Amino acid sequence: MMPRVIAIDGPAASGKSSTAGRVAEQLGWAHLDSGALYRALTLAALDNLGESSPPDREGGRPPEKWPARRIVALAESLPVRLVLVGDEFRPDVAGVDVDEAIRSERVTRHVSVIAAIPEVRTWVNTQQRRAVEGIEAGGGSGGVVVDGRDIGTVVFPEAPLKIFLTATPDERARRRLSQRGEAVDGDLVQRESQALAARDAADSTRRIAPLKPAADAVLLDTTALTLEQQVTRVVELARGLFPG
């Protein structure tokens, strides 16, 4: 039987990973950030297949030197993995923890393109399911909080609790700038908001696993909520569904 899963989806900078991590901590569960695996795979491609100019737009075509079969073969050979450290799944490339390296602007420019490749999505989804199934096989945490963009719709559609986080583009832009330690001024917020809107459009209109809430997802607008408030709301829902 699969361990208990909470699926948290939403657009970029909606607070998915921060919320999922805190929820997992309060429940004593494991946390898996699916975006970290896509980023790790993107980093591996940039470092090993040769970096080219960035795509014309978010969600555009991948560089010609990055055919899907080469990306997946690279992921298997290095390998690119999720490693459980405590109660946190961390991205690992060739035995190296790359959790910090995958947050670079260089990776961010290409990750939507990589994530839109069907073969890549199939590979990543398989790794996520194996990681979650391994929790039960190892007799570890009582469940896993997984965050991403298609967790409740594609990866774990049977998850008993699905959350879809939203927030306005401007609020998400402010959060992203603060996260990067940059000044939160009007011009920067506008530019970041436009970039996030482009990412939303790419993720929502892609042919494979578009960004959208599952039919039975709980929609949670976090625009006016603190992180603690949104974590509290999800934990309340989880404890009501998974007593004890």
C-alpha cells in the first residue's frame, strides 16, 4: 500500500515548497520537492551536454544538442537521484548534493523547457513514485508531502489530500525577489511578475501535464496569508483526514 500522500501544486513562487516543507515537519512526514528533480536534471544537461543560448521564451524548444533520449540516458548514468536525508528528499547528481546549485539563474532559464519534454516527465514521475514507495518499504515516515505542478493531477492522482496554492503575480514576484535577497521595488516587481506570468502561461498550456488544479483539490489563495497561516490551514486539513 502506498504511504499517505499530500499533493501540493501551484504556479511558480506560490509558496509550494516552503509550505510543503513546514507541513511535513509539523506532521513528522517526509518532504519531496518535484521541482528540485527537474532542476537537477537541467543542471546535469547544462554541465554535460553543452550549454547553448537560452530558449526564446519560457517553455520553448530545448537546445538541439539536448534530445530527450540523451537527457534521460544522462540521468541514468550519472545518476540524477532523490536521496532521503532525514525527512527531506534532496537532489543528487553523480553523488553530489546540488540543492544550492540548482537555484541558479542559469538553471531557471532552462528548466521549463526541460520539464515540458514528455520523456523527461515520464522519467521524473517514475523517480518520484519510487521514492515515495521506498518510504513505506523502509518502514520510515508515515507519509510524504509532495509539491510540484502536476502532483495531484498526474503523479499521485489518488492522493487523499490535494492542495492547489495560488497568489497574484505581483505578490509572487515580491516573494521571489525577497527569496533572492533583491530589493523589492516597483520596477523589479513588474519585471519579475511578467516573467512569472510567462512561466504560468507556458506551464498551463503545455500539451503534457499542464498546470491546473485537480478536480478534488482544495484551492488556497495565499496572497494575503503569511506562511504560518497557510501551513496551519493545510495541517488542519491533513489532521482531519489522517487522524493520529
